[in-house]
Amino acid sequence: MPGNRIGDISHAVETAARAAGYGLPEGMGGHGIGTRMHEDPSVPNTGRPGRGLVLREGLVIAIEPMLVESGSDDSVTAADGWTIRTADGSRAAHAEHTIAVTTDGPVVLTTA
């Protein structure tokens, strides 16, 4: 909702992932959606509520958790500079949803 903060989203992602026993690789997260790839603001997968950018009506963001089955947060970036693997070889899943911030609440623009 407008007036909430990016940290509220980050904290919700982290709380849900940890409660389910998943790890969240450090430095991973979502981003703003606009005319270029991976725009500001950054939407981390971990954080403290009440911190970060204030959400405003019309902001569109991608929320992108990468969940690691083993619960480890450790990851390795491959030589191509893009591919990310779990450090312990366990399975992981990465999902992305695009959300619009509106006065009526969040609108999910992607489908599962």
C-alpha cells in the first residue's frame, strides 16, 4: 500500500522463507519496473520493516525470491557472471512477480 516501505516487503519475504526452512542467497532480490532492465528501487529479499523507500501510488516493482531447499544462504556465481548456483549443491527455485502499488492495494500483474 502507498505509505508502506520497501523494507516491509523485504521483511515479509524473509519471514515467509525462513519459516518454511528456505535459505535466501545474499544480495539477491527484486527491482523497479520501467523502461530499462532492473531499475531502482532495489527490493531485497531480506530486511527490516519500516525501512527503505516509501511506496507510492503508481510504483511498479518485481519481487524475486530465490529459495534454497537446504536453508543455506550461500551461493556461487558461475564464470559467465550471470548463472547462480547454491554453494552446497542443493536445489533452489527462483520466482518473479510484478506488482503495481495502487491506492486500492497491490495489483499482481503476473500470473503463476
